[in-house]
Amino acid sequence: MTSPASPTTASTAEVVIPAVRPSEPARLPVVADRMLDNGLRVLVVERSSVPLVEVRLRIPFAGHGVEHQARAEVLAETLFTGSTRFDRTRLAIEVQRLGGALSTGVDNDRLTVGGSALASNLEPLLQILAEVLLGATYPPDEVAGERDRIVEDTAVARSQPAVIAREALLARVFGDHPYATGIPDPDVVAAVGADDVRALHARRVSPVGAILTLVGDVTAERAFTAVNAALGAWAGEASQRAAALPAVSPGPVLIVDRPGAVQTNIRLGGAALDRRALGAPAQRLANTIFGGYFSSRLVDNIREDKGYTYSPRSSIDHYQAGSRLTIAADVATEVTGPALLEIWYELGRMALLAPSQQELDAARQYAVGTLALGSATAAGLASTLSALASAGIGVEYLRDHPRALADVSLADVQAAASDLFAPTCLVTVLVGDRQKIARAVEDLLQVTPD
Amino acid sequence: MPLLASAYPIERARLDNGLRVLLAPDRTAPVVAVSVHYDVGFRSEPEGRTGFAHLFEHLMFQGSANIGKAEHPKYVQAAGGIFNGSTHPDHTDYYELLPSGALELALFLEADRMRSPKITQQNLENQIAVVQEEIRVNVLNRPYGGFPWIKLPPVAFDTFPNAHNGYGDFTELAAASLEDAEDFFDKYYAPGNAVLTIAGDFDPDEALTFVERYFGDIPARDVPAPRSFVEPVPSTERRARITDALAPRAALAVGYRVPDPIADLTGFLAYYLLADVLSDGDASRLERRLVQKDRSVIAVRTYLGTFGSAFEQRDPMLFTLDVRQSEDTTADAVLAAVDEELTRLADDGLVDGELERVQARVASSLLREADDALSRGMAMGVHELRRGRPELLNELPGELAAVTAEAVGAAAGSLLTQGRSVLELHAGAASTAAAPAAASSTAAAATTPGAP
């Protein structure tokens, strides 16, 4: 270890820091894309790096109301608990025997089933998938058990400050839209029965609008044949689209009181452009510069300079019905006010002034590079293509998005930033010890009364 | 049917200064992973300086001879890459995954800080504050924070290296000095105490030229002999109870000792498979018994090693059972059911096909992980560090296939005949609307997602 007192900037003596060679862009994956007669869209990429096949199924599942959300949650947790031929244990055994794993999940936009297996076992894996998609039985005892477990799980989730903060922010940015809560109400879950889940399955677990993505050591022809054989008889109707998003209405800071909390979870939210919007590439780079990666202004300021927080960040979350900005920092209780002040300073700086060319170049290269890293594995490629497809975007995005990023100018970034980051357009939620933080926050901003 | 295994080519080299180099070229995707594993973790940090190994990991991002404070991440990210570091019981790793054209840059950056990190009093104080916020977010301000990785070791072990909190005590962190950093670096960060791994899209000859160019002139230093952390296996049960003021439901962790993972790989692998027999998926023994039948727990997990990574630790290590209880169950009821299931396994053995399906699933998971250049490189680095055998990346399925059902049953039995270590977490926030958020008595991971 050398000279503890030396300055913090890099010495530029004789040493030359190696330049980065331009990387060959990865070859664009060839996607075979077919629509089955029943409305199921199937995407296949042949990729032989490992003898596995990755499976991603997305079924549109947007709905309205607390009952839909609660039933959807129970459905996702019990889809694999029984079919006409197999019980829960047998289903799990059959998947495991294939070197496979399948898991289900549900959110306010979609039901997903994802996993992998040895590529040689694609056919039996799809048969098991068909087993539940076409014939899940939802045994009442299994439904009751999982329902109760979800209720317990929800109690635990709701004790996590990060979850409390997320739920409070969702409610604030989505108002009366179904997206306003990410966790179903346990009281409503507790009333869900097997018949409710079966009815939801019959209505919504439908191939129409669903997308099945397969990536792995299989030929497209074999994959289509297998999918047709397994899922050709799956039938259902088109489902409703997610409702349009309400506008974000700024207002006073909301403090969710958590007496004794040693940190305040700071969350800011606002409107953002859809991924397909013309301004989306500039918006992405503006977000990256602000708080979208470790080299961002937010990290430089409140972590590396001030030491207020461990992992401050900002992100743009794309939902089926639109997109939202989230800024997050968990800071020591006593620096809540100063941290908010610095966040506001950085927001204002983004909104009013163009970034430097160096900042733009770094953000751009990061966005291009990480896009390549994300599709470098079969699993990553499957997840990427599946997510893009459900947003109506094809594989050409992997080629075209870097080009679009290359065209973004400093002026574009500033224009995007003033729409995205103008602090008066954002909402703020704080989860922390109200008694300890209210005064400092009120000195800076208007606060919703107790 | 034999288990499918990967066949990544692996080349090795050793520089005159002792640095071990592993090269695993694979041209599937135009990305390259660089990692450096130092053979020191928090079990080796000095008494009175708990949390220092992890703090030092943060300091390695604060600048070096030719790189300014926090510029390492900027160089990596401006090249389109990702990076991080993490601190484990027996090693500390640093890594980058980048577009392949950035290999030389990544090697330069790792060499620069291996040669001479540059740490100022100001940066030290800044990172002490950052680490304290990391501990608040992961441990103090949340329910189940650090459960069980911080609170179980002091129940299971008696000596400082094994029992202490690897995240560190706030007072001891605050007392860390530049001299401490210098001593720690001199003692443990010698090139001969490190493994450099390159995996992915690169030319091995050119990569070795870069390695020689940037690492070759780092002076050799003494390498500390590996310390033994051995403690006797308890013969009677140990038990402790803590109250987590933030937790709405009780939790339970049990630590069991396993054979020396380095000396007896085959014996150890029986426990590796036992963990999956017990808790991998809906058909596993404890999922079926505790979650589906008894409904006494919300979630159950069994795993080897402090952070669930089985191959990175030396003896002694724990086989851990971690359950989150439902509202109306007791720890003793859960323990009795676990004992019954272990007894059943020990007495009756596995059922037909049970071992084979678990082996098939594990082999697939290994292939899947290895498809990622970074995971592949990191696994090789760990296998070299612990066993001098990076090829275990490819050879593990073969080793697993050699494990018999009898061995797995015997492993289950051995958990019953030793003195287990039980930690009960009582729910301090059970059924109260406005639970106090005051410092929870539990503590959580020195691994650092997204940030060092």
C-alpha cells in the first residue's frame, strides 16, 4: 500500500491505461417465429453452447380488482399441484427426472412459467407443461394449503421496509390503477377457494396472446413439432389489455412511519416514456447518467462522497400499460434531510443542464455492452427475447437499439432528462422514523400531515 | 445414463511471483470474464477488527497507483462491463464481465490494485460509513437480517475465526486504520496468495502476454500458510434463542457439521446431494413434510456453506437447515419432524429413482451455470483455490454420479448422531400492528449485489 495521503485523482505519469478494442457485435440470433392455430406464438432460437433448452412462457394476465389479484396469486402457486394424471409430488418428480425445473410467477401484467431441462428432454418437458396448462385440477386441499402459506408469506413480506416502501410508492404513482399494489391483500387471499382458481384458469390461462420462447440445443423444426404435439389442443379466448395508466400527480411528501427505524427508505417516482417511444434511447441514457449504474452521479454524490447510503439507484420500469421512473436510496435516519437535498440537487442538475460528453459516452457504452452481456447465455437470451416479445419488440432490437443509442446527442439527453427528472413532477415517499426525520424533511419540502 | 458434463478447455500458468493463472477460452459469445480470488476471508481477520476483510474489499475500489478513487468501476462500466467484489469466510473475490475487447483493460485494473492500492484516510472514513449503511440495510433495519449466517456461527462454534460476525461490529469498523489496511494487504494480498481467472472469448497466447505485462513485475511476497480453523464436532446439542424485534413470524436454523470438504470430497458430496434430497423442489423430503403436509413452515432450505456455496470453504463448515415458521408452530415440533425425516432416510434409504433425479437436476444446474462466462470463471477460481483442481468445473458431475444412495442415507444419519446447533428466532413483531423498528437483534450477507 502506498502513500496514504496522496490525492484521489489518477496520476497520469508514464503509464498508459489500455484502450478498449471495438468488439465485434454479437451475431444477431436467428429467431424462428410461428403462430399456432390456437393463437400461441412460439419463438425458437437454436443455440448449442450447452445441451439444455430454456423455456419461457408468458400469458397475459392483467385484471381488475383485489379478487383477481388474490386469485391469480393462488393460481400461480397451485398450477403445479395436480393434473388429471399426476399429483403434486409426481409432477415435481417428472420435471426433476428430466434435469429440469419449472417455476411459475404472476404480476399485474402476466402469468409466467419458466425453466430449463436437458435439451434431449424437450418433448416430455412440454408434455408436463401441457399437463397443467390444459388440465390443472387445483385439488382443494392443495389450494387451501398454498392459500394459507401465501397469507403467512405476505405478513412476512410486509414487514420488510423495502416492500413497505415499494408498496407505498406504487400506490402513489398508480393511484386507482391495478398496478397500485404488487402484493395481494391477505384478507382477500384467505377467502380464495379451489373453484375460484379453476374459474380463473378456464377464463385466463389461454394460448391467445401467450408467447412461448425456447432457446437451446434444439432445432426449430423439432421444437415446433414438439410444441404442436403438446400444446396444439390448448384453447382459450383473448383477454383484456391492461387499463391505461393515470397521470402521475405530484404532491406533498408522504412519510410512512416506522418508529425506531435506523434508516429511511427514500423513494421517488414519476412518469417515463414507453420502451418503443422515439425518445426512449435518450431517456435510458439520462437515467443511466443520473443513477442507473455505479458510475452515476447519484452514487458519486451520496455514496462515494457523502457516505449516506450503500446502494442508491434509479431505474425505469416498463409495464404493459406504460413506464415509470423509480429512484431509491436507503440512508441513515440522521442524514435523511441532507440526502434528500443532494438528490434534489442532482435531479435539478439533470433537468436543467446537459451532461458532459464523457458522461454520455460512458453511459452509452455501458448500455450497449450490458445488452450484449445479457444475451450471452442461453438463459439470458431466452429471458431477453421473451420480455421484448411481450412488449411487441423483436430480436432486431439487439441490433437496432445500440444504433439508436449511438445517435443520441447531448441535447437529446438533456431534453429527456428535463421530462424525466424535473423534481417538481416527481412524487416522494419516505419510510422511516417520522419523529426523527419530519423536521428536516419539512424544512425542504411540503409533507402530507400525519 | 451417465450425467452430462461440460468440457471447457482449461489452461494454467504460474508467474514467477507466484500468481496462479487459469485460462478457459470459449468463443460462444463475444464476452470475457476476469476474476481474482484472494485466499483470505473473514475467518482470517484479526480479533478486534471484525468486518475488516469486507471493509478491505471496499477499499480495493478506492484507487490504486494509476487509478483514482472509485474510478475502477468507471473504467469497467465505460467499457460496457459489469463488476463487483464479495467477501466470504475463506476468500475474497473481485470480478468483471465485459465485451471481449476490454480484456486488456480489465487485466490492467486488477494488476494495478494487486500491486498498490492507494487508500487515504478520507476514503477509509467514507467506506466505513458506506459499509455501516450496507449493514443497516441488510441487517439492522430489516426482519431476519443476517439470519442465520451471522447468528448461527456463535452457537455452533467456540473460536473467534468461526464464531464472529463477518460483517463486523460498528465500533470495531470505526476503529479501522490505514495501518490495519497496510498490514492486511501486505500479509494476504500477495500475488502468490491469489488466483487470476480468464474465461470466455479471448486468445490464450495474447491473454498470457497481457498477464505477464501487467502482473509479471508485481514483486513476490511471503504467502501465509493456511491456518487451521478446526474445532471438535459437538457431541451434545447447543441451543440459543434470540428475539428479532422486526420479525412477524418465528424462524429456526440448525447447523450440523460435515466431514472435511477438502480431505474427503466423495464423503462431502453425499451431503451436497442430501441438501437437494431434503429441500430442492416440491418432491423433496422436507418440502413435502414441513410445507405440504404439516404446514408448519412457510419456507425451508438446506444448504452447505455460509452463503450456500458448497465448494468455497475449508473445514469446519456447516450444513444448515433454515426454516421460516408459520404462525402457530413451535420450533420443537419442526425439529421433531425433521428428525423423523432424517431417521427415515437413514433407516429406509432413498426410494427408487430418488437419487437419480436429484443427480440429473444438479448436473443440469451445473451446465446452466457454466454457460455464463463469469460463473464459469468464478467456479474455476474457487476450485483452484480450495483444491488445486479447476477441472472440477467439468468433473463434478462424474464425482456426483459416484455417490451412492447408501452414502446419502448415511449422511442423513450422521446429522442425528452429533450435537446439532439450534438457533430459535422469536418473532418480536408478531401480530402487532405498529411494531417497533428498533435495532433487531439479528444480523446478514457480505456479498454485495450491484455494488461493492
